[in-house]
Amino acid sequence: MIRNFAVVGPGQATRERLTAALGAAPDISVYRIGRGADPLPVSATFDPADQPGCRSLLDWFERGAPAGAVLLVDDWELCAGLDPELDRTVEWIAAFGPARGVQTIVTARKWAAVPDRLRKHLHGEATDFLALHGIQPDLSNKYGRRDLKAAVGSDERGWPVYLHISVDGDGYLGSYLGPAAQREQKLLAALLGLMVTHSSADLNFGLFDMKNIGVFDGLEHAPHTTFSLNGDTSDKTFERFLLGLEGELSRRQELVHKTGGCRNFHDYRDKLHAGEDLEPLAALLICIDSAEVLIGRLPRFKDALNAIVGAGRVLGMYVLYSGDAFPEGTRVRSPEWPSGVPPYDLEEWAEVLPKALAGSGPPARPVVLPSLHESHLDLRLDVLPPGAIGLVDEQWEQRRPLVPTFDVQRRFGVIVGKAGSGKTTALRALARALGDDLPKYQLLDGPGEQFDPERFVVLTARSWDEVPSFVWNTMSFVLEFRLDDPARSMMDDGLAAGVPDRPGYCLAFRLDYHPHRFPAQIALP
């Protein structure tokens, strides 16, 4: 004998599950309300548009159907749409029928289609991961949510349980403690569920796997993932991402506050979805497994993460901690993780879903761009804004145009570097960028010429020893390309040693930047 249950999922999947369930119970008689012929082993089918026939069948189930009779409402959304009283009638049959040996089965394409009042009398059953989320096998109806909520499994009755990012309305997601294998399953269920139900335009992920347990392996292929780091990542890279996250927090504050009528991220997103011409802004979920390792390597991460947790709901940035224990001194709470059994094919979808979603949404906005000094791409002057001669790699604001500025107190610009490093090309780029202002400047390819006291002066030199001492105190603009001896750098010998030995790459010094030294790339004129 079978029990009251609902099978939720795409049509073909529900057919297969029903065929197996009904075939395992040969002593039943199934009466179906559904559209069209069907290969299921049923005693009779009633078209939902046949109201007299369906009503007669339902009356029989309410009053006199014998033990072993099963009512199958096949495609609840369709059938209920043709009979407004169907939910009350089927609820009554599901509630009182089992005492007489009469059972009820409902199929639906998505969980939300089955009314809550009927659900309490049915055992739910998802056919697979996609069915748990109400997604078709071809993924045609993915990305249907914007509430940052996703099913993470099924409860003891088979109905979905949900994880909601905005816990208690304060924008803090929560945490999960447990053994590595258990963490991996729980986190995968949550992140894959969010990934298939939310567009990358609405939700991005940043991932830290600090003990290299592989919990996020493969998720980097999804358009939602802006970065994925692990315990093998260098301290230098972690430092770069720390600054990037702090800069992202600042960027979001500026976007929200400068947009009229916006109190927080959600107001901004409402305007964005209403079609206003605003910069895109996705929610950003930072997932950190074993955060104590990250904080141990770079203690300043603790303050940054606490700031993100505190600003979460206002700015759309959230932190999910997981691990064996929570790091001390962080704003961590431990709300109970929704207790649900993940779908049986979760690991299979973990392998295929991220790649299947590639290209289906905009790529996640990078929190940190690759270092300019790691780039091998040529930079052309015509892609830069007027007055700029290159880009600086500012980790807080990522990349920004390099625009030389001068004033009467600081009249000199200096370009230093070994032969073939790009000094002359930088002068040519500067000449083009100055445009009509070029007569106000004296551009000298070498330090040994006469300086014009009436103009701003930019000179080149092979080493700092060739630059006159009085120029050092009146410099406004400096480029330091690869030196013959990086230890003789005026800026920082460690940074100088990291400048690529390729034309166009340098360190830039500007008085209005803080700190003052930045990796830079000069454009080809």
C-alpha cells in the first residue's frame, strides 16, 4: 500500500517516479484527473475540463471509494486552475481517506504550486536536484528568484527546507560547524541551489577554502563566482584581496548614498530592476571555510569581515562562516542550519552545473583585478580617457587612469629606467595626451639638457643618480621603469624588483595617491 504523497518535478521525471511507485503496489486502483492519454497504470482518466465527470469522481472519493482506491491529481497547477474548489476537496480526501484505505497522489512542476493546507497531509518527494528547486531539465526556467533564498534539502516529510541569506532581517547569513565531509555537502547544497535559482546579475560568490578540503572545487566555473582562493594562495594575494574587499565595501556605500531615494542595497536594486540607468550591483556572498586560518595569516581580515557582517543588509554583502570552530573576535552567530536531506544527485550536479551555467549570465564583477604587472596585453592610448597616459594598479579602487598633474611648486616630471624599458615611448604618450597644452611643457629625452624655467619639465634618465638633486624636491610626477639595479630604486627596492623586464611596465608615484607607489602600465601612443 502506498501513502499520500506529492511528486514534484519535470513531467518525464514524475512519470518515471510514479510508474515505479504504482508498479510496486499492484493491489490498488488509480483514478486520474489529468490531461491527455498517459502510460501510467490507471483505471480511468478524467480530463480536468470535464467538470461534471471530475466532480462525480471526487464525490465518490469523499463518500464511498473502497480501500485500495487512489486519487491522482496529475499536474496540480493545471487542474486547480480549472476547479477553484479543488484544493478544499482534495485536502479533505487526503486528511480522512487514509483511515479508509484511500490515498491521494499529487504531481506538480514546482513546490510552490501545492497549497500549504494540502501539503500538511502529503509526503513530498523531489525527483532530483532540479526538481527540489522547480527547475526544468533544460534549465529554461532557472534564475527565477531574487530573494536570496534556496532549498538546501528535504525535511522528514519530504518537503523542501530553505536557507535564507537575510537571517533576522539584519543581513547576516549564519554559520555552519561540522566535520569536513558534512560541511562540503551542506555548503554545496546551499551554493548550488542559490546558483541555479539566482542570476549572476543578482548574486555573486567569493570563496575561501583555507584548509584545502575541496569544499568549493568546481564552483569557480560558474558566472556567479568572482574569486576562489585556498590555503595555497600567497600572503601577497590575500593582502590584495583584503584591500579589494575593503574597496568593494566603500564602492557600495558610495553607490547607495549618491543614488537619490536609496537607503540601502535593496532600494538600489529595486531601482535597478525598475529599469533606471544605474551601475549593476549584485549581492556578494563571501563564504569562508576555516576562517581562523585566514585571520591567523592576515589578522587585519578580522576587522574587514566584521565590517562586512555589520553592513550586510545595507550594502548587500554577506559572510558565511563554516569550519570546525568559529574564529575568536569575529561577529559570528550560530543560528541553526536548516535541517534537510540533500537530493541524491547533488554531487553529480556539483560537477556539471557550474559549467552548464557558464555564459548564461554576466560574469561576476571582480573584487580584485589581476595585477597589471602580470598582464601581457598591450595598452593603447586611444582606449584611455583624455589626459591619461596609462593605468595604475590601485588595489582599493582597482585600476584607474594615470593622469600626470603639475603645479607651480612642483614643476618636474621624471621618467627613470634602464635602456629599452619604455622611457621614450612614455614621453611620446605624454606628448599626445597633453594635446593643445603641449607648448606649456618641455619634454627631454635625457637629463643633461637646459631646463626652460617658464615651462613644466619632464625628463628621462637611466638611473636616479642622473637626476639633479634640486629636481627631487620639485617632482610632481614620477615613473620608474625596470632599473639596471632595482636596489637603487627611489621608491621601494622590493617593488622595483617586481617590475617586469618588459617595456611599458613601471611604478608610478603621485602626490595625491595614498600610498604613493603603484604598479602601472604606460599606453602605446
